[in-house]
Amino acid sequence: MSAPAATPAPAGGADDESRHRQLTVLAGWRRFVDEEPAPPELLPGQEWRQLKGAGRLAYDEARLNHHSRLLVVATPVIRKVITEGRRLSYLNRNADSGRCGLILSGPARTGKTTAITQLGKTLEVIHRQRRPRSGGDIPVIYITVPPAATAKMIAAEFARFLGLPVIRRANLTDIVEAVCGVCADTRTELVAVDEIHNVSLATRPGAEASDMLKYFSERIPATYLLTELTESFSQFR
């Protein structure tokens, strides 16, 4: 099965801009990996005072936009996650079964998503350096588990990231086979699953969603990284 076609560049509309900033679609993820924001030029005081009208507005907007990015600081936690994730990816690279994964637990808004996306970005950059001619590869998949997730919703999130069409009449087997085929063809090495606490093992649909993730882990030879809230961690240990 061939890889999905490259997503065209945004046309400039608000919807395109929003879509291309979503990490849960391939175009948005690649934009995140490629992004290397540079600070805007700081004008001397005299030149700044000479700016008028549109020139002053454009200059101020560029500086405000730069500061609103809130650049990531390599905290000890982020460094540890990246180190452990890289170690696991090396251990799993030649494993036929029994691959190790990583679960990152913590309270809400403590940087779990930031940590796993920085790990994904690091591994994708390393993959590109190791395989400079593999522009069509998708070494990292990043999905967010929707609330009250079912098995089909999990599979659809994988398909959405890869840009595979999911029609209403599509059955679960077709979606899974398409996802696994693309991942095999594009050398997927890391699957990051955010908000795994949205899968409830106390319900039948939740248990089936958990089984779906386990099946993906068996079909897609990658390192799996999950994040969850602290109070929910016991479900997946």
C-alpha cells in the first residue's frame, strides 16, 4: 500500500491556517517539526521611532507573534522524556515482539503534551538525518484520544493523521488495514497517544478501544508513548 499523497500548502484562508497548525494531522505535524522560529530584528530606537502607520504595525505584530509562541524550555522532565524515549526507540528497533512503551502520567496542564511532542520532533529530526532521501516517510504519529473513545474512533484518529479518507460506511477492518499498510510503507517508529484516560476500561466500548490500541501495537512495529492524568493512571498499568 502506498503512502498518502502529500498535503498541499495552505491557500491562505483561516480554515487552512487552522488545519495546518493541528498536530493531529500530518501537515500540521510536519509544520511543527520544520518550524525553527527566529526572533525578529530589533531596530535601534531612532529607526523604530521613524516607523509610521503600516510599517510600525507590521513590526509590532512580528514581535508580538514571536513572543506569543512561548518557546519550549528544555526542563529536566522534558530532557528525561526525550532520553528515555530515544533509548526505548533503539531497543525496539530490531524487536520482533515484546516492544517496550512509555506512559507519562501527571496532573492536568503540567506539560505532558509538550514533553511527548518534543520527543516526537526529536525522533523525526533524527530519522530525517539518518535517511535524508526519505521525504515520504512518516516516522511519528501523534493522535489525541477523543472523549468516550470507541475502537472505531481510535482507528479513525490514526487515519485522520495519515490523511486517509474515512467514509461513514467504512468498516473497522478496512480502516485498520489501511492505517497499518501506510505505517509499514512509511517506516513509522513512534506512536504518541495523548489523553489515554479518555478510554474507560469500565465500559465495553472502552475495553474494545484499549484492545484496538493493543492490536495496533502488534501490527505497527513502533515505540508507543501514552499520556494520562495522574488520577487515571491505574487503568493502564
